[in-house]
Amino acid sequence: MTESTAPQGEHRTVLLRGGDVHSPADPFATAMVVERGHVAWVGSEGAADAFASGVDEVVDLEGALVTPAFTDAHVHTTATGLALTGLDLSAARTLTEALDLVRAYANGRPAGEREGIVLGHGWDAARWPGQRPPGRAELDEAAGGRPLYLTRIDVHSAVVSTALLDLVPGVRDLAGYHPDAPLTGAAHHAVRAAAYAAVTPAQRAGAQRAALARAASLGIGSVHECAGPDISDEDDFTGLLRIAAERSGPRVFGYWAEAVEDEKDARRIRELGAVGAAGDLFVDGSLGSHTACLHEPYADAPHTGTAQLDAARIAAHVTACTRAGLQAGFHAIGDAALSAVVAGVRAAAEALGLARIRAARHRVEHAEMLTPETVAAFAELGLTASVQPAFDAAWGGGSGMYAQRLGVERAATLNPYAAMLRAGVPLAFGSDSPVTPLDPWGTVRAAAFHRTPEHRVSVRAGFTAHTRGGWRAVGRDDAGVLVPGAPADYAVWRTGDLVVQAPDDRVARWSTDPRSGTPGLPDLTPGEALPVCLRTVVGGRTVHEGPNG
């Protein structure tokens, strides 16, 4: 991709030509003009000649694809950055390998950091032979007696060393404490607060910058930061928003997961810079940690998980947020948790009127164990489902973690994206990074090739959920699509052939000709190479440029 020499400036007019522009305004578009941070025109190569002499910059796309930039609708930015720059256990194939990685990392740090806390993420005992997590004595030895905090891949439980426990008075008396097993619930929240309190402001800012840079390198133009008092702290949240405002990079829409009781609470959340009292306001936990709240017991544990909010408290939060004009939302995974969300939101609708609830676009994170009844309720109440297709890719199928926790029959009902779209449920795709990596094209592919065939959606539908869907989830209907007047948030890609790709020969759902009325998208068939990001632009400003960009 080549460009003319032009002065740099905030309000440059740029003509991109000689590629494929993914735009509903013109399915045959090969060129686009950007002016003052917005899309000014989309059209054909011949018509582009009329603009060539009046722009500040001409970019020859050399056949590259231009699409709207992705929006990742669920990210934990600091934790993502710490995983990128610190100890990552996601590739460990055995318990021994995980302990070896801890030992090597703890001993290999610079001398000035060796006595500080060791942070790590991504272990998953469900994938290891024997499926046993590390014991405390093993962790103490591997960390050399240092404080150690290692989150499970779902971030809903953690294993820690004795030295870290000793830094948290009373933790052994809290719910979720286990003498030689992963910590959950209140005990986990207490040690997490202590662990992240040991991260210096400079380390935190470095991790946030690393995460945003990685997002930009993948064609992600916006992230929804899901923060809150049980996950991070206010300094972490406001520091991230400040970094995003002060430097060129992906936009950050911040959610603060704290219950709202009145206008005073809502005003405080707005003062933090949050766009909603939503995100990981926990109704339950996760399937991997046996803390998702179920109607029936787990297949591999004699209980139904943990309920953290009931329908009455959900109704109170939604009611208060709606009255204050603030978006509300919850983390809910298990079927019992989702039933509680529906009951609570419906009670709020009865008090305030369904139209006000729908207009507020309240959202639910994860929403994995939906039934036909709760899918219909989401559509009725206008609830946005902020979902992570990579979860199914990682843990779905007849022998995956979902099947271990729930049995094959129940596991096959999880993440029913096709049914949600048929019912009219708004979808926004994300990663929950660092639970699963930032990987937008991989996310679209995971939805299109869901391990349960009846839950698959088209590539086009998945792409829309990962672009326009994320903007709609924050109340913006004018973005996430390349049409005149829309924000110039776009990415340039090197791809293979452009097709309207869908599994099971379902292209005919939209068109008999992949280029007739439907903009082209890359072939995402499993085994095919994913597109490579050459450039990411946010508001008309380049925030990432690859080696060939």
C-alpha cells in the first residue's frame, strides 16, 4: 500500500483508491474519501478521479480491503496488558509445564523486581492430564516464597501462594477460601485487590498502552472497558480513560460495574467517565470455576453454583439507572442467573413502562445459557447480548469444558447466536480479553463455525455484530459502517479472495451472487489464513501501521 507525500494534520482530506471498500452504500466500491475525521464519500474507481486533485493525501490500496474498524465489546485492558507483558500460562499443556513457567518467570525478572508480587494469567486445569490445579505448596516452591497471584483462564478463580495470603488479613475467613484449592468469591476478590494494589502506576499505564497497541494492530478501533470495584479500582479506570483521551489509539468506552440506587450514585458513575453502570456487575460467576448459577446441578459437582444478585436487586438497579438516563447491565452466564436478569428487568419494565426500558439499551455480558424463553425475553426487553464466540471455540463441543461441567446435552444449548438473531436480540461481539485473546477475525470465524451447527451465524452477521453491534451497544447508530457521515474508523487488510462466506452453503440466505448487493468479506473457513491488518484509523487518524501498510 503506497501513499503520496502530504502534510500531517488533524483535518486532512484523504482519498483511498484501488482496493475493495466494504460499504453498504455501494457493494462495488473501490474508493473512499475521508474528511475531518468522517467518511465523506464512497464509490467507484472512475468517480474517484474527480477527488484526486483536491485532497491532501492519496492512498493506493493496491487491492487491499477496507472495512469498518472492529469494536471489542468486552475487554479488561489492564489485565490484558499485564498478560501481554507478564506471565502468560495459557499455552501450558500440563501442571508441570505451568509450574516450570512460574519458576522461570519468577527467577528471570530483573533484580529490582524479584521480590515483588508475581502476576500471571491463563492456566486451565480442565485441559491438563489429571485436571488438577496447582497446590499451594507447589506454588510456594515455584515462586521462591514470593507473593504469587495466578488467575484461571476465566478470571473467576485464582491460585495464590502463602506469601500473598499473608498480606490479606482475614482472607482465610471469607467465603470462597479453600486451604489448598483455587479461591473464588469474596476470598478471590480480596486477594485480587491486594495483588493489583502492588502494581505501580507506571506498570499499570505501561500495561494499558500495550493492550491498546495490540488492539490497534488487529484492526480494533474501539474497546468497551468492563471495570468495577470487584475487578480493579477507580484509579485504574480513570487512568485508562485519560490515556485513551490523550493519545492516538482505539477509542475506550468505559463501563463501571457498581449498583445504582439513586441519582447520586448515577452522577458519581458519570463523573468517573463511565458510559454505563454495566459490564461485570456479577449476577453469577463462570462455568469453568463452577460459580455460574444454574437451575440444575453441575454434571461434575454436587451444587448449582453461586448467585450474587437476585431479581429484586436487579430490578432496583435497572429502575434507578433508567430513571437517571444511564445504561445498566450485568454479567450473567448460568441459566438461573439469566432467569433472574429477565425477571428483574421485566419488573423494572412494569414499573417504568416497556418503552423506557427498551430505549435505555441495557446489556448483558456473556449470556451463555439462554433458553428459548429467555431469548424471547431479551428481544422483548431490548437487551443487548454482549457475547464472546471464542468461548465456544475454546470450550464447546462434545468433549470440551462445557460438556464436562454440564453434560453433552446441556452444553449443546450454549451460546445460541442464530436463535438470538432470529428473535431480534441485538448482538455485540467481544473477547473478554484476557480470558480469550483479542482476535476479531477469529471471533467472527468462531461464530460462523460454532461447534453446534444450529447456533452458527453468517460471516456477514458476525462481522456486523463485531463492528456496528458494538457501537449500537453504546447507543450510537451512526457508526461502525463506512457510509458518508460516519466516523472514519476503519482498517485496511491484506486478504485472500473476497466472498460472502457462510457455512453449510447458506450464502443463498442473502444473495445468489456474492458481489450482488452484498459487500465482500474474507474467506474465514477454518484452516484459511486470517486477514492481516495493514493500517488502523480512528477518527481519521492512523493509530497503527503495519510493516506493509
